Amino acid sequence: MVAGAGAAAARYLLREVRSAPVGPQLERTNFRGRTVTLAAGPALAAGAAGAGALGAPSVPAGAAALVAGVGAGAVGLYDDVVGARPEQKAAKGFAGHLAALREGRVTAGLVKVVGVGAAGLGAAALLAADPAVRAHRHRQGQGVVGRTVDVLLGAGVVAGTANLVNLLDLRPGRAVKSGLLLGAPLTRGAHGGIAAGAVGAAAGLLDADLDERVMVGDSGANALGALLGVGLAARCGPVGRAAALAVLAGLTAASERVSFTQVIARTPGLRELDELGRRRD
């Protein structure tokens, strides 16, 4: 039910955003020169966040889903719009944004990084107030320092997952497929409804993404990843969160040196999965 609500909400919002006065301003040219719309980004962010909150087991967990999805989606949309300006395109990757900052320039990408981090921190703090999470932490006998570290680790997982899904958004359907694969195992358990809402919203837009009619952009990819990060953080203790964060940090660091697109193209299985359902002409 939650997944279905997410799919319906994302499709409805896509139509609304496309037909709104701002719709033409969200049109872009993709890697093959086709005109697509970024309207799928805010549609996915809002649909996934709303459905994820609906499927959350408590008010604090629902608030965490809203903060993560809407917050990450909003700063992602800012980067989609402002980051497309010519003066913004020179800064690539985290190192590029820091280099621009040293020159006195605040890039849209840096705003996104800080904003996603803030959304992750807010979501992790709210998640810590969830009764199930609090009971688990109480049984572990965590003190103030332990709870603070746990929240920081949770924030890192939320922000890191948002960034990972965004890094994969370089070909039609890739970010959405990645979100579906990452999110499917997270749809079980007490907090599974959060991931189910995100997975449903993503699935609802997959066909349009593969057909190159829409693009989820940073807004949709960041929101999808952030919500999956909330679902992951909710089911992990400090050790699990630290392990997940280490993997996410390693993949992020690797992305600065290698092209994920080239790795996927050279890897049997991954290559076929990546191309599955994508238009050929």
C-alpha cells in the first residue's frame, strides 16, 4: 500500500510540475541530445518523502523521512537549476567545490553538499527520538556521548547514501534502478515503510526515465538516496552505521578517481542490468 501510494504520488506530481509555469524552465538536454524535463526530480522527492512518512512507524520517524527527502530534494533542485549556469560548471567534484570556496566563490554544488549534510543531521536526530530506536539504544546502555556519536553516524549514512545515488545518475534509469536495488531489502522490518515509500515513488517514474522523457536530476537522486539512508540508519546500531558509512565513504572517494560509468560498461552483468529497458534509438 505504501509503495503504491508513493508511485501514484510521484506520477501525479510529475504531471503537475510539468504543467506548472515553471515547467519549461526545467527542460534540459541529456547526454544524447534529447530534450528531457527535470520535473521528475521534485516529483520523486515530494512523492517519496510523503509516502515514506506515511509508512513510518512513529511521528519522529515520519518527520525524519520528511526532513531527509524534502531537504535533500530541495538543495538538489537548487543545484539542478543554479548549477547549470556557465559560471558554475567549472567546479567538479568535492575537491572542485572546495577549490572554488578558497577562491571566495560558493558554488551550487557546495550548497547542495552542506544542505544534504544538514538534512541528514536533522533526520538522524529525529530518528533518535523514535520509540523503537530509543529502546534499542537504552538496552545498549548508551550515554550522552554514545548517543551523540550515533546521531552523527546516522547523519553520515543518510548524507552518504544520498550522495551515492546521485553519483550514479549519469544515464537514464541508473539512479532509479540503483535505488530500487538498495531499497528492496530495506522494505522489511519496523521501519520498512520509509524505504517502501521511496521505492514505490522511484518505480512509478522508472519507465519515463528509461524512455528519456524525464530526468530525476540531483533533486530526485539525492532525495531517494537520503530516504533509503534513513531506512538503513533506523535498522542499524552504531557498529552497523559505522560500517555502512565506511563503505559509502570508500565509494565516494573512489568516484573521484574512477568513472562508475566505465566500470559498469566493462563489467558483465552490471552492463546488461544498466541497459535493461533503456531505449535503443
